[in-house]
Amino acid sequence: MSIDVGAKNEVVRNHYEQDLNDHWEEKQSDPINLLLGAMDGLYHHHYAVGDFNRSLLQAPPEDRERLILREMHRMENEQVSLVLDALDGLAPSARVMDAGSGRGGTSFMVHERYGCQVDGVNFCTHHIEFAERLAEQRKCADKVNFHYANMAKTPFADGAFDAIVSNETTMYVDLNETFAEFSRLLRPGGRYVLVTWCQNDAVAEYSDDVAAIDEHYVCHIHKRSAYLKALADNGLVPSRVLDFTTEAIPYWELREYSALKTGVEAPFLSGYRNNSLNYLVIAAERVLGPSNS
């Protein structure tokens, strides 16, 4: 994939985005994602909700790691149902944008469930190249495409999409700018579905756990109230707000048993357990554009 300097400057626009871009471009050997994705060709950069099969922890040591990774991948695949179910009724003729598409796992699963066209947006070039190869292998490159672009400022036309999804990616963007862009991109009545972890500012204005996760992932975890305000300010009216904080804990408990744990497991577990960190699913409809709201 060839990117000219001018295009790169339009996509990676400031010092923070450059740091974030460097973080992802340098992270090409990523065992916990690459090993899991190799099981079925669905590569994810998100986590999961729901319990795991706890009997696998009693497996012989020579088998346990393989079973843990298989179970984690099952959970990550099933997590995408949080997005898919919130898109219920989507027509095969629909066009969907996957904002922050990574190596394409969510994009492929949206297409496979609904048969619709999906455009993944990402500014990590090796992720795009990887996802494009998968689209060819999965024989859906005519319907699932990946674009080098900034999810907060895309090249697409007004009203181009029937739905937009973001699966654990909004902690990397300015919410007001990004939701204004999503409102522009959605047709009237179009749906935006987001899954995210966020700071529960009803509990505390500051959290050591949130700060530790921010440092680990070069992200800026937003406050829970900021999501609802930014949606409302940009004509995106929530029809579903679901809290899966308790259900998010087992995934991280399981990851702590894996040889591939990265050290971020502890603040996620602590944050979810003390309720300073929340795991939300929000579905919103585009009622008014930002200029009319």
C-alpha cells in the first residue's frame, strides 16, 4: 500500500495522532491478536463480555494455554454480536462504515450477517494491507473495502451511509469532532452503534486505573457523560444504552491466566470492579445534522 506525503498529512493531523499512528504502525508483531485470529481468519482489536469455561483452568499445563486462547477468541467473536444485534433490520442493500476497522474482524462479521457493503476506515497502513488480503481470501473484496483515512475526517459524501459502527475505537478521538462527522455521513434515520469503555464520572473525576490504561494504549478514555452529550450535540439520539461493566470482567480474568498477558489486565479488572470504568453499548439514530441541532 503506497501513501504519498500529502495524503498522510491530511490523515495524521497533529502530534497526538502521530504518536498514535506510530504506536500502531510499530505494533506489527502482535501475538495476542495474531494467534487468536489465525484460528478462523477473524482478527480483532477489541475485548469481550460474558463468562468463560472455567473448567479449562484445570486442564494439564501443556494444553491450558491453547484452550485459553481458543476461549478468548470465541468470546471476542461473540462480542461482535453487541454490534450486530444493535443493527437488527439492516438491509443487504445498506452501506456501513466501520470506524477504526483494524484488521477487519468486525467489518467482515457485519457483512456476513447482513450481506451489506462495508467500508472500513483506519490510518494504520499494515492493518489495511492485512485486511485487504483477508477480503480477497474471504471472497468479499467486492463488498468489504478498507480505506486509509481518519475516522474523524473521512473522504465520503454527506449521507453516504445507512449505519456506522465503532467497536472500542472512540477512546482515540475527539468525540464532538467525530460525532459531527458521523452525523454528516449518516442519512437521516441512519444508525450509529458504538461499543466502548469509558470513565464513570458519576463515581469519580479521576481514576488511577483509567490513567494506566490510557498510558498503555496511547488513548484518552472519555467520561461516560461526555458520550451522551456529544451524541446529543450532534443530532444522534440514543435509542439503546446498555451497561455491560459486570459482564466485561471475566474476559480480563481469563487473560490474566494467559502467557500472552500484557500487564493491562490489572487496571481493567480494578476499574470494572470499582465501577470507575464502564463498558457500554450505545445505539443512536441520526435525527438532525450538527448544523440543525
